Amino acid sequence: MCLKDVSRPDPWAAGVNARELMVSLWYPAAPSDGPRARYMTPAESRLQLTSRGITGVPPDALSMVRTNAVSDATPAGRQGSLPLVVLSPGFTNPRNTLTGLAEDLASHDYVVAGIDHTYESLATAFPDGGSPPASPVRHPGGARGSVRRW
């Protein structure tokens, strides 16, 4: 799903007037014979493979991989009673790389949100076809703005 906050500019990209994120959700689901979810969309697959210099395979190869999750499955469990885990992949990695972990957590009654970090992930593709360039970014407040002592 695409989340867009138009009430504030993107803190990571000068001149971008809205903060936009791609998020995937995994959750305990009722048994279903529905279609298995793709590991990535064709656009995400192309971005992931080309950004890493991987050639010799079709650009949409990763979109042909199916996960254990069922797309748009009916949630199981009591509404509002499941804990939420937010998965934030490491530098340049898209949310899809944590699919196995997310599915395992969902199978143990957790709701899981995986987030692509726009302008950091190498494979962020928005529904409108946009794919912002990934580049090393720094927190607007510098390292001290992103690391805090407890």
C-alpha cells in the first residue's frame, strides 16, 4: 500500500512537497485458496536487479516468485487484539527482502508492517509508476539528529 502525507514536505528530498512510503502488511489470515502474493512487483524486480548489476535473468524474474502469503486474505483473530511489528530493512534493501521473517511472525499471531525507505531503498516503485532514485542520504539534522542516547 502507498501512504502519502501531503501535510508536510519530505525531510529527505529537497523540493518534494509530500512524504510518500510504500508499506506491505502481513497478518494471520483465515485459510484461503486465493492467489499467492508476489515477492515483488515487476517494477520492483527490475529496480532490484538492475541496481545491483544483475544481468542474464529477465528483469521481472523476482515478480514470478510467489510467497506463502495470500493476497487480500481475510484476517484471522480478534480485531484490535494482535501486536504490531514494524520491519525496517537495512540501507538500500527493500521491504520485500524481509518477507520470510514477516510471514513467520504473522504465523505466530503478529501483524507485520514492512516499510520501504523512499530515496534509500533500491527498489521502491509507487503505484503511479514513479520510482524515486536511491542515493545515500543523511538525516536532516546530521548524525546527531538520527542517533539519540537513552
